[in-house]
Amino acid sequence: MKDLAFEIIGDILIIRDDSDENSLKSFAEEKIQKHSFIKTVLLQTSKIHGQERKRKLRYVMGKNKSETIHKEHENSFLVESI
């Protein structure tokens, strides 16, 4: 299987590669099995743009949400992925 471009923010996996639906779902299932903390999978459908660096995302599988808590260097941040 082809390895797709992705990023993980908190418990959300964002896939940045627009492949066919079957490839997306099998890749997402593989990552969820490997990383049990992933609860949501989203597909990036636009480039990052603007001063706030927003992008459009589409729900693929898991819990249908876009907010998560990202932890970094003993700090926690509430992040809206969209």
C-alpha cells in the first residue's frame, strides 16, 4: 500500500494526499490500529491559506469532530483543526 502524507494533531489524523476513497480508508484504519490514541481521521481538501493558516477538511472516519487537545513541552493547547 502507498504511504500517504499525513500529520497528527492531538488525537486527529489529517491526511494530506487526495487518493481514492478505498486507499484513504485502508490507510486510516492502518494508522488507527498502529496509534490507538487516534480518534478522528480528516482529509485536507484545500491548501493552507490566510493569516490564520486555515484549510478545508472533510471527515473520513472515527469520531466526527475537529477540536482536540495538543500537548507539547508540558503545555496543553485546545486546537480547532479547521
